[in-house]
Amino acid sequence: MIRRVMVLGIVMAALTWFIGWWGVLIVSIGWGLVAETHTNPARTAALAAVGAWSVLLLLTAMQGPVWTLAEMLSGIFGMPAVVLLVVTILFPVLLALSSAALVGELKRLRTT
Amino acid sequence: MRVIRIGVTVLATVVLVYVGGWPSGPLPALGRFLDPVHGVWSVAMSTDPPRDDRLIVDGLQSSVEIEYDDRGVPHIFATSTEDAVWALGYVVARDRLFQLELQTRATAGTLTEVLGPDALDADRFQRQLGLAWSADREWAALDRGSPAARLVTAYAGGVNAWINGLAPSQLPFEYHLLGFEPQQWDPVHSFYLTRRMGYTLTYSTIELWRDDVVQRVGDGATDALFPVNAPIQEPIQPGGRENYPWFDTSPLPPPSPLSLLSHLSPLSPLSHLSPLSGDEVGRRASNNWVVSGTRSSTGLPILAGDPHLNLSLPSIWYEVHIVVEGELDAYGVTIPGSPGLLIGFNRDVAWSLTNVGADVLDYYREEIDDLAAPTQYRLDGAWERLERRIETYRDPSGKTIAVDSMYHTHRGPVRVVGGAPYSLRWTNLDGYAGKTSMAFDAAARATSVAELADAFRELYPSSQNVVMADRHGSIGIRSTGWFPLRPDGAGVRSQDGTTRSADWSSRWPVETYPGAIDPRQGYLASANQQPLDPFDNAAYLGVNWPSPWRAMRINRLLREDSSVTPDEMRRFQTDPGNERAELFVPLFLETAREGGGVAFDMLRSWDRRFVREDTVAVFFERVMDEVKARVWDELLDDPSDESSRRVATPSEQVLWRVLQQGDSPWCDDRRTEETESCAAIVDQSVERAFQNTVERFGQPGAEWRWERHRRQNIYHLLGIGPLSRLGISVQGGSGNLNPSSGRGTHGASWRMVVELGSQVSAQAIYPGGQSGNPVSDWYDDRIDKWQVGELDDVLFPESAGRLGDRMIGRVTLLAGGGR
């Protein structure tokens, strides 16, 4: 399970790097298609998304003042800086979760 | 159950894909926005100047070296002018790309394409003025091989090279927020900028709202309230009278009796024009001055530049040093979009600008065949065809949201104001942007004051007073611009558009422009005052001049100091002395009743210095407001309603002329039975202002401190609060050399002191920083020093590699062959 999450996370991060946030959707749908239904592909995709975008955000933070930026954005959007960072991770998680789960459901529908 | 699960996952996925890929309400498309690599977070990765980049680029003739010093200033070393200008476009785009885009769109009237329909009114206004339209026409007619065309084309090449090589992390913050991509930079966009500056510095509507004033006080009185000649003279060209400042103490003509004003209308159709008083016009203000070696402590000429403009983050200015081997070695500030330095110095000369305030715009009352569907206008008894252009406005999705027809007579665009059509004749719409670029290019290469003066002969659209100095000891000042000659002599009233005889005949001969070279007094100064004393030359140059408080102050300081140091020049820029208070307070005290009470005591003991800890200035400003409200009651939109606004407010120098007269009929409040004297008005005003100030801030004390009331506000270009620096207390107020008034959004935008000798010594600052990236250390790093009037030492190396440990980054641009 951990290995699967790590591999999926690396692919997700790489695709995000090259084509942007759509990479999360593509990897999650792909994973939903190839993974066995009983392995809970949605959960795996969600965990991979957490890992992928957290690492990417961390890499960005190592190269510049992300927290300063978060504080500035918090002033613009009227929410705490930490919430913005959480939302940044939550968005790919929900996207990965819902899209992988959708594919899983459709697969099940087809087999029955 | 399964159906529900499928339904939920479908819905969740669709919603997430939608909010990820498309903007929803005020939110940007979240997927792109939050993406740690390509989204807003990546902005944090591009905060510093480049460490040591080597890039192969198309468009250069040979390699260019750019070194960044620790103030974020790029020093460009090139072997040809075009390469240097190309590199200028490149570095400006690197630091100020969004600013370039926003100001271009604001001028072109295409803001709706990125901001949506909310920007439609602003776009319509800009397109109606025809700034971009006229710039496009100039560009279309310009020979592409001309020096001006080559300059702006090279600049565009540099800007576009940056845009085309943009990494996601280099996309400015604002693009992420608004969710759009940068447009390519067209060479004509540099001409747009020239038009925009012309608009900022010369646009006026006095001829339109003047009729509102005439309705209330009569024609003669209107001329006196908004005079062609300032009642206090401190001209930029040393004048022929024995002493300056010179005061016109003759009585002001009285307002017309109410009974004569038969057609007074409480709600004027022109009221939306928001007339500015002379002093508000003066907020588009600036100072510059120069002393020759005979009046400096070192025996060398020293020049101070201090242009005042709307303050913004990033700043309107961008600081840069440009070196072209054997040709050019100049330092100063450019405005993003301009292919050269506007204010600055080289090894031989220095120059700075202030706004002349000349009248270079006239309105003509036109007779149109059909206002609903115009096709022709009446001219010399015949119908002439109106030129028509169609303007289309689109929203961010590209959908058309409005289409307008705009019309032109042979003079310029037609505006319908208060139901009446006017055409606009304005030098800013003539084709002079190319000449302007060449004027600044020639200035940067000048080696003497004479050459500088010659370089600026054709600086037309936004007429400027150029103060100059050279290292040989010469100093000078010259007004520049295209000053029209009118058939009736003056351009105070709107003109009859039905006859060609009302058209401008030509312009002032350049030889007669205000100016002086090496005057006996050993110093020169300008601060937007009337440039020529009418005693010496009564030709019409403009109207409603701002009160010359700053001009009086700097002239006083320079007269009193025959051994000026560069540091004194710096301190003058934020000098707390205020000639306005020096003139009005004694006048108020003269009129005081016996003793006059505690309020008058405060004024009596006041040193009239607008320092931050002062506790009387706040009260004095309220007195001024009260006096104006009482004296100018004739100008209320609705005289029966005290809360209604004035249709216009004369400048304070006119108010002074009224008050010193003592029994001026203007002091009488026409709404009361009795006849008030000026003394009574002052008495009431001082008492009322004191009561108001106490009611608002308590008894005199800490709450009255000037720093609690007078603040500068430097807004981000989009007005975004967290990206702005607000509430900056400063030394200065209305009429100070460091002016601060109104909303505090206007002020000293660039301060520079240059001493010219065998070595050039320069100090400078502006309120902001070089970078447009809000999380960069160079975004607002200069504001704290600017606030207290300090300047940075400027690095002016003669060749590459001499910045030593002050160099923090370098870019080498290698010519890739293509152009």
C-alpha cells in the first residue's frame, strides 16, 4: 500500500510538474482504471495527491518565501494563511478521491 | 445505493474540475491558481534578481551584460543603442510586466478584457479621448527605419523576449489572481504611454465647468477667480520686477448681484466633470531646482529633482543605468514602456522635470446634423463629414459587451457634455510621441546645458519645465511643449466650432519659451507656478495656476543660502516650512478681535512647520476649510443648501487676495441680511474650526499631532490592500515642498540630488522598490527611507565588473542571430 502510494505520488508530482493540475485528474482516473477495486484506489489516489502536492509545495517553499505569500493572500481572501495552505493540499486530494472513486464505480457497474 | 454513490462522485468530480479549470465569481480557476509549480505559489520562487544567467536571445546585434546592484538597479552594458534599449525592455518586463500590461490596457480602453464589465466606463472614457487611436495613427504613419521607430521596436523586442521565455514562476502575481496571460508588447504601446502621461499632465475641463461658475458670479468675476495671471508671482524665469515674490493686492471684482443671474440651475448638467481647483490641479505637481557653483559649498553645480505624481506599488518609476560603449553613459529613471530615461544624469549633465501646466487643450462647441445619428458638422457655413470609428468592448471570455461609435471633426474627438457636442483640440493627440522618445535619447547624450536645451526643443505632448546643469558650471531652465497661438489670444472659454477662424493658428516660437541660462542670481527653480511674470511677457500660456507656495519656499531657501551643500538640497525636499501658513496666519491674526481667545493664541504661537509632531497644523487646515466655505458661498451648487458642494474652488492665492482686501464683497455671506467683513469671516472660521477640532479630537494634545492626520497611502496598482503600504506619516502638508493632501495618494515620486564635477555624485530614492513582485525584498524596500527624507547613494560604475560586492546578480544576453 505504501509503495503504491509513493509510486502514484511520484507520477502525480511529475505530471503536475509538466502539465499542471490536470495531472492529478489524469493519474487518478488512470489509477482508478488499472487498480483492483478491492484495493480502494480512491484512497490510494487521495494519499498520493497529499504527498505529491505537499512535496511540490515544500520544494517551492525552499526556493522562496511561501509563508509570506500565504499571509499576503490571506489578507486578500480574508482567511487565515494556514487555511490557504490546507486548501492547496485539499483540492488535489478531493479531486483525486472523487475521480478515482467515480472510475471505480463505473467499473463495478460494467462488471455487474 | 450504487446509483447514489455514482451520482455523488460524478457531481463532486464535475464541480472540482469546474472550479479547477474556470473562474467562479471572484475566485480564480483554483486548479491553476493553487498548483504549487505553475500557480500563485510559484511567485515565491522569483523574488530575487537573477544570480548569474547566460541566455541566447534573438534580436540583439551583439552581447549585452546586465549587472544588478544591491538596490535592485540593473546596469546595462551594450555596444549599440538598439541593443541597450532592447535590454531595457527586457529588464523592465522582468520586474514590471503587469504594470506594462495594465497601463497599456488602461490607455487603450481594453481593461474589460481582463477585469470584466466593471471597467466599461473607464474604457469608454479612454476610447472617447482617443489616446490609443491617435497613437495608432502616429505609428502607422511613422517610417519604420526612423530612429524613433527603431527605438520602440528594439524595446518591444526586449519585452517580448522576456514574455516568450517566461517560466511559470516568473508570471507576475496579478496574472495568477486575475487568471489571464500577458499580451505581446507592440512597439506602439510605447506611444500609448506617452499619450497617457500627456493625459495625466495636461488634461483639463476648465472650459466646460467655467460656464457653471459664470452662471453664479458673472463673467468678469469668473475671470478674476480663475485668472490667467497668478496674483502671486514667483516665476521660473527670473523676472523683471525688483523683488519676488510679487503680490497683486488690487481688489478682486465683486460677484454679480443675484438678480442678474437669471438662469442659475441648482443641478448643473456639467457637475459630473468634477472640476479641480487650481490647487488641486497643482497636485499633479513637482519641484526641481539647481544652484550654480557660485552658490554651492563645493563650487560645483548641484541639481535636485523632485517630481510629484500619484504614488503606487510598484512605483511609476524604474531606476536604471545604461551604458553604450563610446556613446552613452546615463543613469536615471524610466517609466515602464518608455525606451529611455526621463529624468537623470550622465557624466556631464543632469536634468529633471516639472509640469508646466500650460493650456494645450481647447473645447469647440460644434453644430452636429443629428445628435442621435451624427454624420456631419457645420464648418464655415457648409456641412463637413464627421470621421467615425467603431469601438468594441469585450469581456474576458471574448464576448462583445458594448459597441460605441466615436466621431471626430478636423480638430479631434467629439464629446457630448451636458447634451451639447464639443470637439477636442489637444496637443496630446498630435503625433509627437516619436519626437518625445528622441528628445529623451538626445538628453541622455548631452554634454552641456546648451545641448540639453536643444535636446528638449521638441518635447511636446506633456509640457515640462526642464531644469539643467552641467559639470562645466552652467545651469539652466526651459519650459518645453507645444504652446498654441489662438485667434482670440486666450483659451479660457470654449470656442465656436462652426468656423475655421477659431482654430489654432500656430505655436509660440521656441525662442520665446520661458527659460533662463546662467542667471545672475545663481539658482533656478520651478514648482508648477506660472512660468513667466506677465510684467515681462503677457502672452497667454495657461489659466488657473496653482498657488506658488512651493515655489516661494524653495526660492526663499535658495535666496537665504549662498553656500548650499548636497545634503541641504536633500533636506530642502522635505522642508517643513510652509509659505501658505506664513501668509495666511498673520492675516488671520491681524483680523482677530482684541485678544482673540485661545484659538488665536494657538495660531499666534505656532512656528508654522509641518513636522510630524506638530499639534497646530491640523487646526490650521480646518480654519482654511472654514474660511473657504464662507468666502466661496457664491459658488455653492445650491446656495440655499450649506451641504451642497461648490461647482469650483478658486486657488488659495485668490483667497489670500480677497482676505487681504479686508472689505471685499466676496467675504459677505449673501445668504444673510447683514454684510459680513473679512474680519468677521475669519473670526467665525477660527472659532468654528477650533470647536470642531476639539469636538473631534479632544483638547489640544497628542490627538492633534500632525502624524495622526496626514498620512500617505501608496496603493497597489489594483488597489489591493495587503499589497499596498498605507498610513505612512510624513513631514509636510498642503503647500509644502513635500506636499501631502487629500487622500494622501499623491506625493514625491522620485527624489534625486546630483552634484556635477570631475566625478558625479548622486543620491536618489523613490517610494517603492524595483520589483513588482509583492513578496520580493525589492518590492517596497525604499519606503522607510523615503518616509523620513533620506536618499540612497547611487552606484554609477564606468564599466562592467566594477560594482564589487554591491553586485547581487548578473545576466549575460548572447546574440542568437535572429532579429
